[in-house]
Amino acid sequence: MVSVIGHGKVYKKDIVITDEVMGYVVTGISSGAFADVDDITSVTMLLERPYAIPEDAFSESVYQNAALIVPYGYEDVYKTTAGWGKFANITYFAPDEYTDEQGVVYALNEDGETYMVKGYTENLKSKIVLPETLHGKDVTVIGDYAFIDAHQLKEISLFEGILHIGDFSFVRTSLSEIIVPNSVTAIENSAFADNQKLEKAHLGSGVEFITSNASFYHGHNSFQNCPQLREITVDENNKYFSSYNGMLYDKAQMILCAVPGGKTSLQESDFSKNVSMIASYAAVGARLTEVVLPSTVSIAEEGCFQGCDKLISFTVKSHAIDFRPNTFDDCMLLEHLFLYQYYPDKNLGDSYFFENVNSGVIVHVPKGLEEVYKSKISEGGH
């Protein structure tokens, strides 16, 4: 055991007293240890339960002018402990990492002024309520992978104050509903993907971008592969996104951003009248068996119906549509593709277009254009 008995010359004005030195436990500070040093500006104690010290361990000037910095929540303990209670200014520091009684792990953000939800322990509760503040600092971020594979998590309350939901943060949980508060501005890549029990999702008024672009939905669907998801709703005051028939759109409802995985059929009347684009990965893993795209749709972005392994029939009413790569990737049950284009889309001739698609799919085209389509499709080796 070690007791601090003196200082020699003190060159640092900010002193940190640890609980261990060179493998030895520090048990106290001796009388007069820092009594003749008046220019100390702060003393940081790392112990939550302090030992008593002599009242003359520090000079009267230090007691009156220096800050005693102690673990958050233990200020009153120090105020009532002999010697330490003489400090006129007792404040706290926040730990770099902290685990609460719910099994949620937090870490300080880079700014040192706010916390993020970093992860969880094996003792994570099934129902959790995240705090608005921790150790006197706001909790502002749900970190990347924070609750990935938290199968025991069935319910979570997110408060107003969270700003950012990170990549894959709620992948493969047992949540049945998620309500994104109005304060959240960003939802990153696949944040709520692969949730087998998720039924409802609501986005608050503050969401500005999902994945990486402030005015456009881009990248992997944050709700992909959620087979029970029935609807995605959006606060009516949101300036960037909206909801129609339970599906996620941009504000003008020209871009279909996400199709709930629980949808089994999409008829022409199910779409917004303004829709012109199906965004990348919009319906990944959905339980759709039939889709009829309205004539207003002119672009089907990359992978927009990828992994719809129950899809049997797909109809495109538009006379001019641009198919991007992997539109029907892994649609192994697709039997009928109805196309109304007067001239086949250039991408029909690419080798990837019918990759991982039922080899027996029948392509229905306008009468008299059969040979034109056959020639185009054969360019891709199909």
C-alpha cells in the first residue's frame, strides 16, 4: 500500500490522484503533503469512495480556489468526507465508458461532451428506456452495431434528443415496433434490417436523410428483410419524407424509398400517383407475390426487388423504363414478366439482368415485338 506523503516540487497545476501506483494501492494523503503549493488549479480523484485526508493536506488557497473533480454522482460523498469537504468547488468528470443497470453500454463521443449508445452486455433487458442524459451529458447517438443480434430486445423507448442512428444498429432484434423521435436527423445503412418480428415503424419530423443523402433515399433499405413489417409511417411535418399506403416515399412521393416486407401484393392503385422511380433496394426481401408498376415509373434502381423470393408475376405498365442492375436478383420463383415497352430496355441485353432468376420465366411483350425482344435478351446469353 502507498500513502502520498509529500510532493518535492510540483510542476503540474492539474493533479490526478489515482487509486494505484506501480501496482500498489494508494490509501491516503499525508498531513501537509501539498500544504505549501498554492498554484494547483485542479485535483482529480478517480475513487468513487474516497479515504479521509488531513485538513492540512492542501493549502488554504488551494481549498478555496482549486477545483476538486470527482466521479459523477459522488460529489456529495466527497463533501461529507474529512479533508475533501474543505474544497469550495467540487465538480465531476464523466467516465469514458459506462454500463447501466439495463445492460446498455455507453461511450463518450469524440467531442467529450455527449454520449453515444455503444453496445450491450449479455444481461440486456428485454424492455429498455434510454436516458436523455448520462453523467450530466446528453445522449445523442445510437452507435453502429449498437444492438445488433440483441435477440432479447423486445421494446425500446427512444427519447427526443437522439440525433443519429448508426449503421446496422438494430439488426436482428425482437422489436415489434420502432418509433424514431422527431430529433433524429440521420438513419444510416440497414439500421433496422433483418428484424423478423418488426410490424410497425414510424419516422419523426426531423429525419433528413436515410443512409447518405439529405434529399434522396440512397443505398441499402434500412428496413429490408423485415417479413412482418406492415407499414412505415412518417410525421406529416417531415420536410424530406412521407408515407403513402404504408410505404416510404420522398416528400413529393415521386421516389418509392421502401416497401414494408409484409406486403404481399402491389397493384397499380397501391402506388402514389406521382411515383416515377423505385429506389435502390426498396423492396429487398419483401413477401411480394405480384407487382404491377404504374405507367408513371421510368426508373427501377439497382436491386430494387432483390431477394423477393416469393415473387411470381411482375408487370411494367410504362412504355419506357430504365432497369438498373440486379432488379430481380434472387427472385427464383418469378414466372411471368409483362413488359409494355415499344422497344426493349437496353439493360435487358446485359448478362446480369436475368441472373439468379427462374430460368423458365416467360417474358410477355407487345404483339409483333417478340423477335425484337428475343434478340435483345439473347445478347446477355439468356
